[in-house]
Amino acid sequence: QQQPSSSSSSSSQADTQEEEGIFYDAVEDEEEEEEAMNTTTFAVPSTTTISDEEDTTDDSSVSGTTHQPASWSITLVIPWLERPADRVELYGADWADATRHDQEAVIRTWLRDTAQQPGAAQHLQMAWYRARYYPVYRSIFPAQDVCQVLEQLVPERSTTTTANTRNKVPHDDPDCPVCILEEPEHLLLYRTLRQKPDTHPFQGMYTLGILHTNYKSYAAQGALGLLSEMVAQSLCATVAAAYTDKLIKLSATLQTYAPHKETVCNVHGIRQDFLDTPAPTGQGIYFIGKLLWAKGLDKLLTFQRMYSKHKQKQQSGSGRNNNSGPQQYFAMDIYGSGPDQEEIEAAFCGRKKRPLPVRFCGRADHAAIGPDYKIFVNPSVTEVLCTTSAEALAMNKFVIMPEHPSNAFFEAFPNALLYKTPQEFCSLLLYAQSHDPVPLGEDLRHALSWQAATDRLMDAAAMSPREAARIDRMRAVRDNKCYEWHAGVCGGRFGKTIQKSFFGVFEEDEDESATAPSGGGGGGSSSEDGQ
């Protein structure tokens, strides 16, 4: 677990807990080293400059449009777990007395040492919203109205409308504040409103939602408590439509949210150290990720059995199963931890009193596993876009994965081996065991980088006048109605009933304001730590 101090924040520790931010969303369907957090990124015109000379690799600067202002201020808005018990449960005993300053120090250390972005580490501003962890959902939810936090970060924006709706999309305003919402359907699922607001919180902003979690699938597996699959699907679509100007889905495996303003694009990248990893020299097979049955680990049991039968056929030379011969399974190592770990270990190690040749190695940073492994097996079909698959491909490993919309981005990579049936899996595994991976070309290496991901983000976020006009028409027909309904549900007496049913009762907080952004020179929190 990451120690809550900058002096003890080594690169390897920071990698394990915080790939894109220290506080991750525990229900997020990403791998453990790439846990996506419920965050908001603001890019607003400002006197604070992040210059190209200071940081030529800063992928957090999403302001590279044709009409880029002379200077921008970038603010990362992240959750702060108020209750020590929540921090201990997620991050270990060392975080019981941690403060926001500790969290900020860890993030800045990671940006400087691991992400190799000294400019971002120095200039990036940070703000917090109060949050709680709910074990029943395995997830973090805001304990205050996030919209209020975001409004206070851009006080000078135009709010001329008096209706509880939004005006036209500000697609042609180069000085318009940009708000990137990571998982808006989760971040804004429930707003702790005391009453229904008078105006839309994002009036005068351009809001972009990034969708990368299959909550519908989680609900179907019973992982979202009282939220059924149908309710989760409807809520996600309503919230995403109500608060965004445009939506980006990481892959086509996600549900439809707002067809008039959504697009499919992979806007995620991987760290440079994965691309710099030496080619594999060993023959090892491995899996890395959360230990959940939903990750497809039950399919690995089936593949082991099919592989054994396949080897028996090969040895008999007759094309028939030789049941009298010894069973041969493929050896592999499994990295990670998770709620289903004990059941999974029992299934692999105690299967019919004949344990499979599988080792459980605990949590590890993917980049630190080393060149001993040549084959990464990822049988999951519940991913939206699997980051560990991209990392393995960047390290010139074979990746055996199912043919599925979530893996469509990887089809262009020669070392991505896609199967449809267990028989095809066995054939591909035998092929990978007897061949060497193809070195990645420069174009494919670039496609995996954060620079390419940022370029794709800019292209996907761009909006033509014709597209803006279409969204404006649909906003009047649908989006504003979604907002009216959602704000009405969250505010007032009915909202309190919903809150109590799904989240319990929040304590009344005197401070309803956001923590003022901190930044510049690795600065600290501008409010009292532990507030």
C-alpha cells in the first residue's frame, strides 16, 4: 500500500495504487494498476501557463484546439474519503490519519517520477469533493453535490439563462471552460441537493463525458446492490444525457446513452515504461487483474480442461482422446487480488483434488513483472477496454483474448490472438508457445501511447456546427427533460428518501464548498488538511 507521505512515495508503490490517480473507483472495470477514478478535469483560460518548454509530454493539457488561448489553467478534481475507516479499508492502515496534502503529494510524486511529467507535477491544480466508500457497491460516491464544486471553479462563466435548462452548445467559443467528466453516470448519479436548483450547473461550459465502465453488466451480476440491470441502464443513460454536451465511449460494448451525441473512441493510453520494456525472454503464461469471476477466470478452468484433451489427442496420434494418459495442463501465474480471491484459488488449487499448475502471486505492477512471461491470457468479456491487454502488447507479449467488441481496438496488432471457441483458444496457445512475438512497428507503438490517446481525444471532442445544431435540437427534446427529472429526484423530500434507501444517511456538513484548487510548484492544499 502507498504510504501517505511524499518521502516514502517510491515509483513502484505509486504504480501499484495509483496509475491515473491515487483514489480509484473500487467498482471500476479496469485492472488494478489502471483503476479509473471518479474525476473531473477543468481546462479554463487563465493567467497560469503550462508551457510547452516546461512540459512537452503533458497529456493532461487537453486544450490543443485550433483556437487555443495563450494560457490555460488545468484543475484535477478528485474524491477525498472523509472517514478514516474508508481510507483504511481501501488503502491500508497507513492512511488512517492521512490528509488531503498527503494525497496531493503522492499524486505529484507519481506525475514527476513515474509518469515523467514534471510540468504537470508542478503546475497541475487540484481540488477535492468529499466522498464515501460503500462496500455494498464496492464503490466511491460523492458526499456532497459535485456540481457545486465544479461551479465554484469557474465563477466567471456566463449564466444568463434563468430557466432550469441549458442554452446552446458553446462549440465555437475558444475561451469556453472545458469540463471533462470521467464516468458522469457514476460521478453525478446522486447529487446531495437540499432543494431543486434554479439553473443548470454547467451553463456556459463545454462538458465532455468519458464512459468506460459497464455498469449494466455489473448490475446483471448483482454487484450494484439494489440497482437492477434495467434500472442501472436507465439511470446511466439519463444522467449521462442530462449533464454533458458530448459522450465518448471507450468501446462499442457499452450501452446506448444518448445516440445524438455519443461516439466510440479509445482515448486511453499507457505509460512509456511499458513501451520501453525489453522483449520477453521466457516462456511464461500469466494473468493480471482483479480476482473476480466476472473477469472470465471461470473460463480458464474450461480452457485448462480443453487444453489437456488437446494434448492427449496429440500424444495418442489417433485424433481421439487418450483418457488413460496423464493429464497435461498449462502452467500459469495469476497476479492480483479481489473479492472472489478465496473462491478462485480453491477452484484452481483444489479442483478434484488435483490442483492445476497455477500460482497465485498477489498484487504487482504490470511493468515490474519482467520478461519471464511471453503470453498474457485475458478471457474477460465484461471489459470496456482492457488496459492490461494494451500494456502486454506494448511489452511485445502475445495476448490471447476473445473476439469481442471490447477488444476491437487490438485487432490491428499482430501479437493479439483472438479466439471464438475454447478449441481456438487451445490452438492459439500452442501457436504462441512455439513462436516468438512480432516486434511492434513505430505506428503501433505510437497508437498505444498517451500522445496518440490525446490526439484521439481532441478529434472525438471536436464538434462541427451541424453536429452542434443537432445536439441543440435534441437537448430541447430530451436532454433538458432528463436534467429536470434528475434534479427533481435528487432534491427535496423524495430525494432524501432515495438517498436513505441507496446510500444511507449522510451527516450534515457545515462546509458545502469545494476545497480551493491548489497548485504551482507542487503546492499544498489551500485549506486545512483533514478538513
